[in-house]
Amino acid sequence: MAKNKKHAAGAFDIRNFIGLLIGLYGIVLVICSFVLDPGTNPDTGALKNSADNLYAGLAMLLVGVAFMLWAKMKPIVVDESKIDESSLPGGH
């Protein structure tokens, strides 16, 4: 009788990638809120507000951290005993 081998998906959990990308975009927006010129929009002539980038960036950072915590708190467990090796490429 085979033992049930189980392990977590770890770094390959899709939630880690999503959290990392959203967090990276959040960091870029926060930096842009301090660096970019808050002058007027050349297309519409309306004043640009750099606080929009700051709030959106902070929200994205928060969502990114939430995804990373979610992946850490509730990891996806892979049960290797349920894998049908004959259906894998090169499996016999």
C-alpha cells in the first residue's frame, strides 16, 4: 500500500504570482505619484491629480499583500497519490 504523499504548491502557487505583479504595479504607481509632474493634461487641459496614483498604488499594494497572505495561510496541497502517471507525457 502506497503512502499518501502530500506537499504544498509553494512558490508555484498562482496567488503568489498575482500578488507579486499587483504589488509591483502598486509600487510603480506610488513612485509615480511623487515623481511625475502634476501639471495639466495636454489632451483635455484638466489638472492632473497625483493623489490618484498614490491611492490606486496603495490599494494595489494592499491587494498584493492580501494575495500573498492568502497563499501563505491557505496553501494548495497537492496529493501525489491521486496523480495518474499513465496520462502524463512519457508515462507508461
